[in-house]
Amino acid sequence: MVNEFLPIGVLIILAVALAIVVPTLGYLFGPRRYVPAKSRPYESGMTPFGPGTRRVSVRYYMIAVLFILFDVEVVFFLPWAVVFKELGVPALIEMGLFALVVVVGLVYAWKKGALEWE
């Protein structure tokens, strides 16, 4: 049993070590001088006007969250499609119900106006 999980444990240890070592090296060997020019906003070589931060509509975040939600749900179709013939008709019915739930969620978001970009 331990041999089955050994590669995963090694991978987790390496990931944690790398997550600690890389920022530490950057902190130890990185520059520490404050340069005011690096703090100024820069866009296309033009001097910026107006505030550096602008309010962003909640609709932007709503569309981003909906994209991630539906993207993750659609990813569930891939493993099912790979083993479709082995699973048979019950899996087809189950995936049909899942697809129906996804479509109902999409229609609901559409009717509520969550996908409208003004």
C-alpha cells in the first residue's frame, strides 16, 4: 500500500520544498532598492491620466465565475466519453441527466441576464 502512494508523497514533498525555496531565494538574492519609476503606472508608452484603479462592474466577475463553473462541469464529460462503451446505458442516462442540469443552469443564467455584457 505504501508503494502505491510513494510517488504522490514524493511529489507533494517536492512541491512544498519548491514553494518554500523559490520565494526564499528571491528574497535573499533579489534587489532591495526602491526605484520610483518602477512604481508609476505604464501603458503603451503614454502618460496615464485618471486614477490608476477603476471600479469594475460586478457583471465582469459574474461572467468569469459562470465561465469557470460551466467549464469545470463540461470537463466531467471527458472521462465519461473515454469509457462510454464500458459503462453502458445506465451511464448514458446519468450523463444525460447531468447534461440536462448543466443546460438548465445555463438557461437560468441566461434568463436572469447574467450573460449580458453592457
